[in-house]
Amino acid sequence: MVKIILPAGWTMGRTEFEGSEGLLPDVIRRFAADNPSYGPRLLGPDDQLLTYINLSIDDDLILRAERAGTEVPAGSTVVVTAPMAGG
């Protein structure tokens, strides 16, 4: 099991969820399938991770180019950080 933490502004309450280990894109896809209301915030129409959200595993930011091959081991925490506007 892994812990998935979403931004409070997305959830209006509960921010921590459970997921399963695996490659990062698969972890997020399974989470989105189990929690469909969050799917559009995480995945594009092609079922790929949105590039403008930030994903961290155990406090380590995962670069976009490294997401596809990044393994999320059991016991990890995946944090989704919402995009922010600004300059």
C-alpha cells in the first residue's frame, strides 16, 4: 500500500487516500480509476499524466521526464501538488 495525498482545495475535506505500489503512472491511473472524480485533475484524455501537476515520492520531486520509469514502493507517500499561476 502507498499513501496518496491530494491538495486540500481539490478534495474539500479528506486529503489522504490509499493506493497500490507500482510504476508512478500506473499508481495514479489506478487511483483515478478508483476515484473517478479526481481523474480529470490527474490524467489527460489520452490517459497520460498531466504534465503541469507536480508529483513527489517521499519528499522527492519526480521530474516529468522520469515519471514513466519511477517505481513507487510499498510504504511510500505520493504527494500531488496542484499547479499554481504566477510569474
